[in-house]
Amino acid sequence: MRRALAVYAALLTAGWFIGHWVHGFAVPEMRPMNEPTIHRLVTTALILFVVAAAIPFVPGAEIGFALLLIFGAQAAPVVYVGMVGALVLSYSVARFVPVQALVRVLSWLGLHRASDVVEELSRLDPSHRWQYMVDRMPPPWLSKALRNRYLTLAVLLNTPGNSLIGGGGGIAFLSGLSRMLSFWSFLAVALIAVLPVPLAFVLIASL
């Protein structure tokens, strides 16, 4: 458990530093620039934003919000597509992580119960994994959250300060690791969950 806490603290710290660096690059000081320079800056900032937001524990949503504050509603489509792209990237990468590799990592961290659960889940058909998890969650609110998994995922992605539980990239990565959400289900949730903030900027600008 101590090893797991140490790794968690290291990931939080690394995520903060990466987020701070990307924020400083992607949200520059406002100064006169010619059009080609602005285009290069926006393109580079978008690529960095997508890659950084896909990394667990990096506060990608906060970076996206900062871009919206600086560039306004005109950046909303870019930020929206970028954030959805980051979540899908993180989810997709996680789908290629071998289950046994995850089991070994959890055992190394001292999380033996979690390791056993992951190994048991890997033997079940995907359609039975949710029920297995519900049966192992005694608190009623946890069971209810699992039964309403799509809503729970959307809420987690929009929860302020969710970088403490891995951020959007970490939540998407765990969704991919679990193999309990299909690609299209995850994409649908991501498209809906990311929409409110960029849409709000567009609606406010149109008033």
C-alpha cells in the first residue's frame, strides 16, 4: 500500500508539472502576431492539448477551459474536438494493455485484492462483468453508480478537480482497461460529457 501511495503521489506531481508546462505553452501571453504565426501556434497548441489531456493525472479539462477563456467562443469547436480526441486516444491505448500486465502492476503496487478482481474479471464475458462488480460493491450508492455506468462516467468526466482520480485521461484509460465499455458506448458518452462547457461559451457569445 505504501508503494501504491508513493506512485500515486508521483503521478499527481508529474501530472501537475506536465499540465503547467502545457498550459504555459498553449496559453501564451497575448501579443501582436502575424497570421501564419497564429496558425502555427494554434496547431501546435491543439496537438499538445490532445496529447497532454490523454495522459492520466494531467488536468486537461483545465487547460481546455483556459484556452476558451483566452480565445473565446471561436476556440470552442477546436477545444471540443481536441478533448474528445484526447479521451478516445487514452481509451484506445488502454485497450491494447495486456490484462496480465495490469495484474502484475497491481500486485507490484501491493494492491492484491484489486489484482485478484482484475484477474477474475478477465475470465468473464464482457456482458457479465458489470453484474460481477455490482455484486462486489456492498455500499448501495456504489452499486447504483455501477448500474448507471454511462451517467457515472459522464459525471466523473465533468467533476471539478477530477485530476485527483486521474483526470479525464485517467478516467478514459481506466474505462479502456476495464474492457467493460465498448468503443462506441465510450465515444457517445465522451461526445455528450465534453459538450456543455464549449457549448456554453458559444451560446453566451451569441447573446
